[in-house]
Amino acid sequence: MGSFSDYAEKKILDHLIGNQTLTPPATLYVALFTVTPDDTGSGTEVDPTASAYARAAVTNDNTNWPDATDTVTTKSNGTAITFPKATADWGTIVAFAIFDSAIGGSDNMLLWGAVTPNQSIPNGVTASFDIDTLVITLD
């Protein structure tokens, strides 16, 4: 389960109905959560202050995010998405979210989804999403 954030839903509606400009970010930032976010952007992201955690920056292009499939409205990552090596226990990752900025920027969550199965990231482990494992589906 996952969803577009309230922020993204408003931007899409204004773009499709109202002819408002919608410029996609040049870079997307994938975040990891230990408590699942919701459409308002709540949840608990891994703490960057004690563990070398940072959102993974991914250029927003067709190589990293190939076209959605024809049979289902699904997109997935076309390249591996890799985070810094954990220097402390990050906890159990239950969800991801995609933002339009790194931590401390404008910080608008665009969408979120579950990580299934949940993944424990202890000290010394490098978290990543292999190709086609971060899946975004519209219903």
C-alpha cells in the first residue's frame, strides 16, 4: 500500500484541471522510514544525526525511472538506489517516501509506499533498492 502525498495530489489536480504549471524536480530523494508515513507527511524517517543516514539522490530521468508499464499503471526504479553505509542501527525499515529535496530543503513529500518485507538495517549495512524493487502503482 502507498499513496501520493496531499501535496502532490494538489499539484497534479491544479496541473490537470486549471492549467497550472507543474515542473518535475530534476532530482528525487528517496527516504527510508521506521514508522510508515501517511499522505500528510507524518511517519518517522531514519535519524540522520546519529547514523550517517541521508536520503538517496536519484536523477529524475527515464533511465532511473523508466516509462510506466502498459498493462498496469506501475513505475519502478531502472537503476539501483543506494544509501550511505549505516554507522549505527537504523532500525527496521517499513516504508519509503520520495521527496523533492534532501533533508533540510523545501522538503515536500511526493509519495510513499511500504517496504515489503520489512528490512532491518544494522550498523555496517548499506541499504539499497535493486533494479525494479522500488515499485510505485496508481490504482
